Amino acid sequence: MQFALDMAQEAQRQCPSGGGSGELPARLCPLCSGKRVFYGVSTVTLKLEPGIEEGHVLRLEMESVEVPNRLPGELLVEVRTHAHPVFSRRRS
């Protein structure tokens, strides 16, 4: 059994029009207005295995902030749980 969790993050991305150069032939890029980056929201889906431990860190490569002429970094997600009035975790 796998659990999936959708998570949204606000991030800076390299503009896809013009490859992050900020320009298109003879006019400014309509998406970034020549700034080479734009801000938006992206959704990341995580699959959590049953029994994943509290404090476990998931490392998602190429999901971090983008900057022109550089590769995006890693997005780190730490697993944290909250107490539930009915359900509890047990070690397997």
C-alpha cells in the first residue's frame, strides 16, 4: 500500500520562452517581461510508504528554485506527523 500526498510550492522558475535569456526576437518575453525568471506555483506529488519514520527527509532532485544558467537544486521534505484522536502510529 502506498499513500500519495499532493503538495504545492511557490517557486521561482526559469522562463521557458527564450531559455531564460529574457528576450525573444524583436520583443520582450510576455511571460517574464525580460526579467529572465517568473514566479508561479507548482505541485509535487509524494508517495509515502507505510511505516515511514518521523523525521525522515525526502530528497527531490531538480525541484528547487530555478536560476538562469544553473540547474535547479533539491527540494527537501521532512516527514512530521500530528497526534490524532483515534489513530496512532506503531512500530512494525
